[in-house]
Amino acid sequence: MWVVISATRCYFIDDGGWDAVAHLWLGWRSWQAWALLAFSAMGTGALADVLQQYGQKMVSASEANILLCVEPVFTMILGRVLLGEVTSITEKVGGVLIVFAAL
């Protein structure tokens, strides 16, 4: 969000034009960077959304609710296993509250 605010301020208020905001993303001239950005948004993002909707159609609403509400738990476990992230007690309590709020 701060990038949008900063870019808007530089572009419109400070009358810096495009040169004032170009430094916010150094890869804006690279077609490879734009291709990767488009693929990550439309490719994997859209595929995940379509597969999630298909999965929700195959199970009951209550089962889908429970599976989707356990997502913070899966995220915590995969972050620990794959990336070595350590969660704080506040994050663990927040995940538990989200899961119990859905039940």
C-alpha cells in the first residue's frame, strides 16, 4: 500500500512524472519480469482458484469450510518445513482463534 501512496505522491503531487516512480521497481523495463509477473498472477493464481472451486463443489459446504479454515495451520506447517520459518506465540494464537471461530 505504501508503494501506491508513494508512487501517486511522486507522480501527481511532486510533478515528477514517470521518472519519479520508475525507481520503485527496477525491473519495469524487463519483458522477462513482466512475463513472470503475468504468469504468477494469471497462471498459478488462476489455476489455484479454479482447483479450489472445483474441490469445493465436490464436498459439502461444512467440509469445505473446515478445510479452508485450517489453511493457516497448513501454512504454518509448510512454512516451518519448507522455509524454516519460526512462528511466534502471537501467530500461533491467531491461527487457533481463526480455526475455532470457524467451527
